Amino acid sequence: MPDAGYKRPESVLVVVATRAREVLLLERRHPPGFWQSVTGSLEWGESAVAAARRELAEETGIAADALEDLEIGARFVIWPEWRKRFAPGVRENREHWFLLCLDAPVAVRLSPEHAQARWLSAAAAREAVASWSNRLAIERYVIRNDVSGNQAVAGSMTSA
């Protein structure tokens, strides 16, 4: 059983994009200038899909009706300043990737952890995000549309 009070070293990354390949980014309040897609840790006992739906609703107010589990992700070293949130000795996080394709940009209801939201071209979003894994997800699944045979995602990202 997990240690009480510590975060689970597993998270979700939800890239929200439009058919025109605009990407929603959120700026964290702390540290300022840290832009990212929707992200968040899984709660103990929570599935990655449930966490992705929860984080999307909490951080943006957007419904996850067409959420696609990309069934891939990344492992990354947890930044030293954030390690205190995890059990002693935990240094790495496992991230699950999701994609939500919308017809057009929608209004966003920000959570208190974010200062602002912006819809950017996929190329601009790729350059703006702070995390290498977020950059890679935008590159693969929005810019290149590399969906590894997942026709539902490929269909959702093609031009209308």
C-alpha cells in the first residue's frame, strides 16, 4: 500500500488539439512561464483514463467526450524541487499520453493552479512547452499525426 501523504509517481498528459492543429496550452502559476498541456498525477487506485478525464475537467472545464488513450507515454526524472511530494527515494515518473481532438477552440475555465490559457499553432505550442515529453507528444500526435495504426485518432486529426 502507498505511503500516506505522498503523490503517486504516475501521471497523465492530455494534449488538446483542434482539427486545424491548434493546441491548448496552460501556463502554471508556479513557476511562471511554465507552459504545458493538461497534466496531473494519478490518485492511488485511479486508472490513467479516469485521471485524464478528471484532470481535463479540473484544469479546463472541457468534457472528455472524444478522449483517445494513445497507449504510450514517457518516463522522466522528477525535478528536484518537486521530489518532496513523492515518497523518499522516488526519482522517476511514468506519464500516460492522451489526445482530445475538438472541431475548434473552446473557452477554457482555468483552475487556480494556472495563470492563463492559449490556443497556439502546433509548431508554436511545441516550442512553448517546458517539458520534453509534452514537446514530443505534440510533435508525434498533432504535427506528424503518427498514430501507430489507431484509425480513430488518425481520423480525428485529419482535415474536415
